[in-house]
Amino acid sequence: MVYLSRIYTKTGDGGETGLGDGSRVPKDHRRVHAMGEVDELNAALGLLHANCPDAPERDLLRIVQNDLFDLGGDLCFPNAENETGMLRITPKQAERLERAIDRLNARLEPLRSFILPGGSPAAAWLHSARTICRRAERAVVALRVAEPINDNVLVYLNRLSDLLFVLARIANDDGRADVKWVPGQNRGN
């Protein structure tokens, strides 16, 4: 591992950044955009931890944060299918999320209505993280249209958004405090 003695390198001052293979791309490149969305998602989970000590499954969410760093590392290598020995998102990581979703969802009543993001502070943070996760997923899809990526990245992000939704319901007293959508509630007001 390389440690820098200072935080700034000045190599990005011209609007380019380096990828894991040493190549340089503009900072608005699809790959950099996707990595940035994943980074924002990770930061949102950090805010959840800092602001909601009662958030459900905190240990699992720390594992997810580590996975998201792995996922960013996966994305930072173009032509990833030709690399060996790289840190890659694997099917087992998404399977871990699936097991957690199944375990947690079993204690929830089935939804009979759409729910609004909100409720408890932890649920609101989890809903916010879920929407950031969906945005990251869209950015990765846009990248995949232009360049090959590890398909496990998309699977992981898709499962993670489902997990965050379920966790938001858990944080709302196992769904009992979910804020239900009332279609047309404000028409005519």
C-alpha cells in the first residue's frame, strides 16, 4: 500500500484523474461519475452511523461500507475482464445481502401501499441512502453501455437498494410507523 505524506498531488489540477491501471481520464468521465456516486452512497451510510445510533443492522451496514470501497476499486479498473488478482465484487457479496433481506423481511407485514420516505430519523437516512444507491446503479448502467464492467457490481447495487428499503421499514418499528402514500390526498386543495 502506498502512503502519501500530503493529501494533494496537483495531478488533477487540469481536470483529469488517474484510474487504477494508471490511465488518465477527464473528471467527468462515466467511470469517474459512477465511482463518485458510489462514494456518495458510502458517505450517506457514514452519516447514518454518525446520526442514528439506533439504526438497525449497524454491523451489516459497516460491512456494506467496506464492500462499497471494494466496489469502487472494481470500477476504477477499465478493461477489468483482462485483469487478474484484482479486488472484485463477487456473487457471494450479493448473496450475503440476499440472506439479510430474507431474514429481515420475514418479520415485516407485506406492503399494501406505497410508503413515503421518512418516519424515524434512521428510516429517513436509509431511504436517502437507497435513492443514492439507485442513482449509483444508473451511473454504472450508463458506464456499462460504453465500456465493459464486472456485472456483479450491478447485482450488488440492486440488492443493496432492496436491503436499504427493508432496513428503512425495520427502522420504522418493523413497518408499523411507515408513512403511507395517500394517492390524490391534496387534489383540490
